[in-house]
Amino acid sequence: MRPENDQLETRFIHGSANNRSHHEPATGAVNVPIYLSSTFHQESFDTMGPYDYSRSGNPTRQVLEDTIANLEGGARGLAFSSGMAAISSAFMLLSAGDHVLVSKDVYGGTFRLITEMLGKYNIDHTFVNMTDLNETSRAIQSNTKVIYVETPSNPCLNITDIEGVAKLAKAHGCLTFVDNTFMTPLYQNPLELGADIVLHSATKFLSGHSDIIAGLAVTKNEELGERLAFIQNSFGSILGAQDSYQLIQGIKTLGARLKQSSDSALKIVSHLQEHSLVEEVYYPGLSHHAGHPIHRRQSTGAGALLSFRLADKEAAKAFVEQIRLPVFAVSLGAVESILSYPATMSHAAMPEKERAKRGITDGLLRLSVGLEHPGDLIEDIEQALQAVARTRQKVGVSL
């Protein structure tokens, strides 16, 4: 069987389809060498070698970029210093006078970039409920050049029909960008559904160990890849060799990690749904979750991220202060479970009025499920919810 026909779990470990062996040819090392060199000797006066300066290309980073391109089924992969660096660089493909259409519920950092930065370059934007293709279609303008999708969205996990949006985009001469951070190539491949660029905060599930900051982008064709590579080189927003190596190592275990975490997430969701203090659970694996049929069609898994809503800020505070196993922190996608409060963490850059429009209430919590035993996590969640009940009884709130 040809390497490009291997299953994803195999390709996570053995890298790009161009890597025909399981080792580094010169020495037999089974791990990619870390090329900690800023510059490279040139053998010829007249012809430059494949590498000259690590901002423009580094052998370790190249393996990572080839790997993510192969996993996403794209022509060109690029590794950036952060997820926001990847997203920002992709938006730099736009020009003054262009317009971008954006998912209404989008990561707070992306919201900040679009609302605070793009306007300085005379790039206009419209936020739209992208779960509604009719609304999306009506919002496309004559100067719309990009439709930006985040699905499942952060933090309420709303689902956008990638294929439907991509068809709309092509009909109007637009590019489609998709943030695939939550699903990863294991569960979702936006390029196969018609997207032009897929983006990742590789800090999250792809890395999986809360140890590096990284971003990845994959373009569907080489021409778009060349344009994005020019922007990356011009701005210098590259991922260093050491972090590239660590991300390669993280990707190797992605299949096993994300499958186990996703299985645990479903068990936790089932428990939360039955609890009287939990007003709503957001998880695309639930049959009644808005967009579940679309997600099931375009993805092969529900993922390891869920959100749930308690009554108010005081209930959320009591829960956080009592929980023991998940770390209370920003970010997600790690071997340890991470509990976040979107209102002051992932979406702190979004004004309160805008958060309210998107269902990001003061009682909303987001849980990224790690590799702890699901029984231990459920037991911990239950005792934290009991603490919420005691707090509410003290202030005379009926349960």
C-alpha cells in the first residue's frame, strides 16, 4: 500500500507521504533532527541550496509543514508562531477595500483581530449567523473576498455546513477559511469539503501537552500556498525549530489521545444532562444539539470539548472553586482536563453585549476533557455541583 493511502492514525506517526522511511536517512534516528541553526552554508556561488535562513525555511519546520499538509489533504502547509499568527497572516491575503464575512460566534482573539485591526487597513467585515446558509448568502457583498468559518464554534459549539458555505463562496468568487482547531484532521477535513485554507491553533489538540504555542495553516492549492508563504516570510511569524519538533511529537499521539478524550467527554455530557443544576449542555455529539445532523455528515467524531450553563456567575464561581482535577485556565486540548470561564478568558476581548448575543452567559463554563479516568472526572464534577447546590441553598435560591 502506498504511504498516502495509510490511515490517519498511521500518518500521524510516520509523517508526510513524502517521508518514505521510518527514520532519518543520514543516521537512522527515528525522531526528526532539531536544526537549531539560523543560517545555512551555501556550496555554490551561483545557486542557493534549499535552505538559507531559518525565517524562510528550516528542515525541522519543513517536516511539520509537510506533515500537516498531508494530514489535511492540502498542497502547502505552513507553521506559525501561534494560532493567531496563522489567522492574521491568512487575513493579510486581503487588500484595502475588501470585505470579509465571519461566523457570528467566533473565538475572542479572532473577534478582536477583525474588529480592532482589519479596519485600519480598510478591510470591512460582517458577522453573520453562519449556521443559516440563507442569511449567509444574503450577507455576501460585491467586495466580499473571504468567508471565515469556525465549526464547531467557540464556546457554544454551533455547527456550520462547510460544504454549503464553500459552494456559496465559489459562486461569488470568495475564498473559504475554516478554523479546524476543535476537530483536527482526525475528525474533520475542511479542504475535502471545499475550503481553501484550513487553520489550527496547534497549541491545542495537535500539540496536546500545554507546552508550546503554535499555529498551522494548510492551503488547498500551491498558488495560494505561495502567497501565504510570502506573507509568513515577510512578517516573520514562523514557528521555531524546537517548537516544531515538539509539535511533531504531539501529533504522533493525536489519534489515541483525542479518541480517549472524546469517549470520556461523551460520558461526562451524559452525566451533566441529568443534573438539575445544569441548565444546558453544548456538545455536537448530542442528537438534539443544533446542527448535529450537519456535524455528523461532515465530521467523524464529536470531539473532547463541551460547554455547559449554570444559573449565573455565582454558581459558576462556586463550581470552579470546588473542582479538583481540571486545571482552571485558558486554552484546551491537553492531556490534563482544562476548565475555562469564557466570559473572562477565551472571549474577554468581546464586549459583554456581544457575548450575550452569542449565548456566552455569566453561567457558562467550557470543559476540555483530558486523559484522566472518566469516573474520576465525573465524581469530581458531581462534588463540585453539590457545592453549587449548597451555595444556592445558603442564599435562599430554590433548586
